[in-house]
Amino acid sequence: MAQEAQGAPGNEELPDIPGYRIDSHLGSGGMGHVYLGTSPSGRQVAVKVIRGNLAHQPDFRGRFRREVTAARQVSGAFTAPVVDADPDADPPWMATLFVPGQPLDERVTKGPALTDEELYRLATGLAEALRDIHRVGIVHRDLKPGNVLLADDGPRVIDFGIVRAADDAALTAPGLTGTGVTIGTPPFMSPEQIRAQKDVGPRSDIFSLGSMLTYAASGRVPFDATDVYTLVYQLVHEPPKLDALPGWLRPTVERCLAKEPEDRPDAAELLSLLADTYPGTLEGPATPPAASPTPGAGADGAAGTASEEAVDAATDTGSDGGVDAATDTAPGARGDTASVSGADADTASDATDMGSVTTDLGRLPTPPPRRVRRRRALAVAAAVVAVSTIAGGLVYGFREGGEATGTGPTTRARTVTTQPKGSAEYIAARSGSGNFSFAYHDSPQRRPDGWRQWQYNLQNSDCVYADSSLVCIGDRAVRIDAATGKELWRNSKVSTYGNQNSPVVVGDIAVVNVGDRLVGLSLADGSVKWRYATAVLAERMMSDGERVYSLTEDGTVYSVDARTGTKPWVEGSHIPSRSGAAGQRVLGDRYYVFTTKDTEVGDDYVTVLDKDNGRRLTSFKLPAVCSPGTEALLEEDGKPQLYCAAVDKYSAPFGQGVLRMELAKGAEVTRTEAGATLGAGQDGPELSVTPGRVMYVAATATGGELVSVDAARRKELWRVPIPSKGQTDAPPIQAGDRVYVVNSRGAAAFDARTGKLLYQHSVPYLDDESGFDTGLDTEPLVAGGILYAPSNKAGWVALDTEAT
């Protein structure tokens, strides 16, 4: 994407690169940072500086050295030429000529559409580039729109991070069973990249070029699918879809997309084919349209682009402006988003950092049945899943950013037959309600218009859904378009403090907790509207849809009007807690605080306040001890009912039961055996609750089971396996007539009444090789059947659970 120069990322200082003055930060990605620099002669360069954790990997420097060597061998007429590099430095770095230009994928998504002349110049320019690359014995292996810059003097091919010599047999996938290695970015891979890496030669790049020209001409790719298994099968066995190509280009692209390498033209023959079929007349040099202006860029709007952009689609483009300046990114500007558009776009984005990955077939989801060569299809699909979900080529869409073209996945018009009993409309706060039932209304009317699949890179963050957008807080505060994944604004000076601090949105104000104060931001542009300072660091912010409540460790409760930042009341520090932690809930006109007073293993005490004025109404010891933070409140027959995970005396802080009790002194307690270990010492919700009924995730050796119990009758209603083999510390979400579960490796939707599996999808997962999967404690969001799922690799992904 076209980028503006910025300050250093976060609070980091600009690096010291010998012989170069580093002027500003251009972008960031999985491999590292790219900076705008100046050579001693005054030449502008893009300096790629590798992250320290990668630099210390045993084989990384060798790979980086290959990238430098390969890029140096190719003429600068077709690439961003290497000016200098030091693969052995700490950290390693490479300086390339700074090439002002727009990435091809950005041009396609943002428009305008390429004319026939522009298509011809693009095709011939890339054919010339491949001729030059192949002439020195190199195969690029990752030719894709994100690796092509539209410079004033023609297209440039960049990112040689996963090239290999044409006769290099070192990178060979060991058969189709066990562990294999594959390289590339779906859907721009060739069939031989899927079948066997040893067969990958120069004409593999020709196949990728054919796919890319189809994409450039039509906004669609020639092989489309809603899942990676189907995509793989199409690439290897089925003809391409080329109906949208102009007539003069289609025969040439058909030759490029032949299944067998020997049936494709080489780069020189491709140039002849294009010259013979193009019907137009060329006059003068090619001058592509300037890149779309980026806020803060020069008046001409053409900001420079460095090779790191092709390496990472999820690039940090925000500047670190002050929190009082409206925002860092203007509404509609693009942030760390890899988004999907078009009816033929349902697979991987361009974010491919690492050239090769290894996958263990045993950990992948079972593919749909295939009547033809099923075993081979499974192994092939596994290899592509490895690239697309571990190496960064996320299987959610072919494009990055911009407006959608086409209709997207087919979606049924479905009537939501029921809503969770005892639930209400969603409020933009943690759990979607003040009572922490994790159950709320949903309907097709909540679905954002023009939705398409997307991902947004914001790790370790919490989000809420408000006004067809996600408002999130992590290392920055952002607002994301719920339909497209575009960043609407960001505020880099606002970041989360502690845990259980999801944003709150009331009207046109988004409230975030930064530790020593609550801050109200404009929902429109992210500018600061008010601040409210707390005497002690505050955690556990929540809301009833009008006020926000925050609780400090000394037991002080702050109630603040979300719209104005004024305090209706402050409750002093007499709320008792031995642990320093407490859970807060709102039900009706009352505010409840659950604390640990007389035990050391869980919450055994409740304090009840009038939520309108903070007056203390009562406090008493609970009839049973609850696992901290698992409490949910419902009104049943006009009385408050408390549900929570039990704490067992001899296994604290764990328990094996679900408790239900009227919230009153000496009330009777109903315990339902869970058939699972709950509590887990996570100090967070685990239950999704409707009157008399509780759902939770029971951990198993294979990932988990979704369990529904009747907590009034003490019986299990059903128990179904969760299809993805990951861990979660977040409760299920009941929305409309479905229940949604997201864990570290996948997402699923079930019928809330019967437990029938209705939808499943993988989510990007980053394996830290520790052998310990900690799971996710961030709750997913649901709006109109769209599931917004957290991911430890991609940040947030959007999935259509209604798609067919």
C-alpha cells in the first residue's frame, strides 16, 4: 500500500544503521520494520530492519542472505534495487532504492479499474521482469499483487524473501504423508507448488502471473472457494474461471494457467503472445495513476512504498499524534487490515512473512469428503493450510483493503426464530450486558451492509460492537468498520490497562480505561471528549448502557456518566475483599460487587448498591463460594438469581460444578455436576446463562466440548465436540437462536436448542513451540450472524456464519 512517513513505531527510537541517516518509519510487519533513510549522497532508500527474535533463529540469516543475493542479481529496471545490506549485523538490515508507487492489490481494490493499455503494460512489464529473474537462474515463488509496485516507469517486482535457484532441490516436500513443507501464497500458487516443491521451476512463476493478471483485470482470481480444501482441488484439477477477462487477454492467460509446466509459455514467449493479441496502439511511456492520497502525505498523494509492504499485508500505518489531536488516522483510511472483497474472494490475504512452514497433518481440521483422490487432496490441503494460516497467508480473502466488488459469499436470508430467554438487546460493553450472562438478541438487521471477510492486526485487544463498527483497545485505541475491516480512526496515545477492560460505547462516546483515568473518545473521530481521573489504578470497567463503572483494588467504585464524564457518585473503600480483586454486575436498578472476604479460594461475599446514587443497600455472605469472576445474574420470578462456577474445597480454585442460587441471605443452592473442571483460576467468566440453563466449554484432550445443562433440574441436556482442537478461556456467546464458540484455533456456531453444529471455520493460530496452548480469554462478538473472532496471530477476523 502507499504509505506516509511516520515516526518510529510506538515509543521506539529510530535505529542506527551505519552510513545512513534514518528519517522516519514507513511500516511494520512480521519480519521487522521498514524505515525511510538517506544515503551519504542524498539518495532516498527504504531500509528493512529485521526483528531480533527472527535474527537469532538458526536458519533465518541464511534465508535473509539469499534474499539479498537474489535481489542484487536482478536488474533494477524491474525491481527495487539493493543499495546496501548487512545480513550479519545485529540486527540484519537491507537498504533498497525507495520506489514511489502503488501496490497492485491496492490499485485493484481502490480503483480505478485498469484500462486495456494499463493491463498490457502491466503484463509485458511483468513478463520482462520474469525474463530477467529467470535469466539469472532464480524462481521467485511468491509472485502476487502485493509484491508488484506500479511505479511511474512500469511495474516493479519486489520481495525476494522466498526465492530459490531454479535447480535448487534442497527445499523438497517429503511426500504426501507425515510432515511436509510448501511455499507460496494461495491463490497465486501453481499446481506444482502444491504437489511437490522439487518440481517448481520458472514456469511456476508464469502460472502465478496468469492468476495475477486475472485478478488485475477483473478483481477476481481464477480459482475461488470458500474453504482451502476446495481451493487446492481447483488449483490442481479444475479449469480456471476467466469469463471476466477481456477477449484479447484471455487466450494468453489460459496458456499461463495450464496445469502442466511444459504447457505454459516461458517469459520470452509470453511477450510475443501479448504483442500478437493486444489490439490497441501504444503511445508514450506508461504513467499509472497516483496512489490514493494518504492523510499527511504530500499534496500529490503519491507516497513511497518499500519492499516490506509486500512481505506483510498487515502493516502499521498510524502516526503517533497526541491524544488531543482528533486522531492518528482519518476516517476511511486503511490501518492494519487485510480485507476480502468480491464474490470470488474467500481465501488467503497477502500477509506472508516466512517463506516456508511445516505442518503436522494430525492437527488440521478434517476436510470435507472428496470422491476423487481424497487422500492426496487432504495432504495437499494440509500443506496450503500451513502456508495460509501459519505463514501469514490467511485463508479469508484474496485481497487487501479497498472497496468490495461482487457479492461475496452466498448468504441465506434467514429468520431468527428465537432469542435467548431472559436476554435483552446488546449493549456495547463487556459480555454485551451488565449482568454478564453472555446472551443477547441478534437478528439480520444487525448485520453491517456490504460485509465481506476481513482481518485486522491488533493483538491482545478487547473490542465491542457499536454502530456497524468495532471499537477496540489494545496497544492503541481504534475503530474498525465492521463491514470491511477498514480502520476508521486510531488513537495511539490511548492503550489498555490491566485486564477485563473492554471499551464501552454509549451514544457517540467510546470510553476506555487507561489505568489512572477513564477517557471518553468521540465515536466519530477518536478525539478526546473528557477525562476522569481515579485516585487508584482502576480495573474491570463495565457498563449498564448509560454509565460506566470501574472498581479499584482498594474497593472504591467509580460511577461515571459515559456521555459527559461526570460522576454521579463514588462509593468509598468499605467494600471488603481479601484478594484485592472483585467482580461487578448490574441488574435492574442495583449494582453488585462480588468479593473474597472470609475465604482464600473464591468469592464468598456480595455488596449491593443503588446504581442511581451509590447508596449501600445490603451486604452478606453468599450461600456458596463462587469461582472469582464467573458470576452471572438474571431476574427470575422477580428475584435476582446468581449463577457461577463452583469452587471445591479440596481442589480450589477449581471446581466440578455449576451453582444456581437466589441472591439472598441463606438461600438454597442448586449444584449441577459439570463433568468438567471449571474455575481454573482465570478470574474471568466461563458461563453463558439464560434462566435455568447454563452453557460452558469443557476442556478435553482434543480441544473441548460445548455443554448445556439445566441448572434448575440438575441435569445435562447435551454435550457436543467442538470441531477445532484449541483452548479457550472465554465463555460461549448466545446470540439469537445460536451459540458461538471461539478457541485458539477455530470458530463454530451451534443450534442453541439442540447443540447441532451449524458452522465451523479455522482461525489463524501462532504456535510459540512451547507445547502449551494457553487459549484465548477475549470474548468474540456477534452481529447479524457475523462472528468477530479474536486470533493470537491475526488479531481479529470476521466470519459469516450464515454463508453457504
